[in-house]
Amino acid sequence: MKTQRGMSRADLLALPVSFDLETAGRACGIGRTLAYDMAKRGEFPVRVLRLGKAYRVTRADLLRYLGEADDVMAAA
């Protein structure tokens, strides 16, 4: 079942430890262009790591922002 975020819970939990900004934007319901604009301004809703020219987001930060982190930790 897809959520408002654009990704199902199973999709979110299957994400690697870190991933690109476009994927994080999709999970948050933010388009690619806006996600990059927000990251450049320091306004993306999840912590963004800058590695050279690449933007990366961690699964833990994304799940915490989306309120899924507690569910994952309880299931572990």
C-alpha cells in the first residue's frame, strides 16, 4: 500500500543505509527539482550529507522524519 509519501512502508524499509536525494524527495513527496533546490538552501526536511557534488540521505534520518523509526526499532 502506497502512502502519501509516494513510497510504501516496505519500500522505505528496503532502502539501503544511504541513498540519493531524489529517492529521499520521492519518499517525502517532493519532486526532484524542488528537492535539490531545498538541499542547496539547507531547507530539505531531512539531514542531507554532501559528499563532493553528491547529496546523500541516510535511511535512519528519513525514517525518523517520517515517524517510522520507532516502529522499526520496536520490531527489531
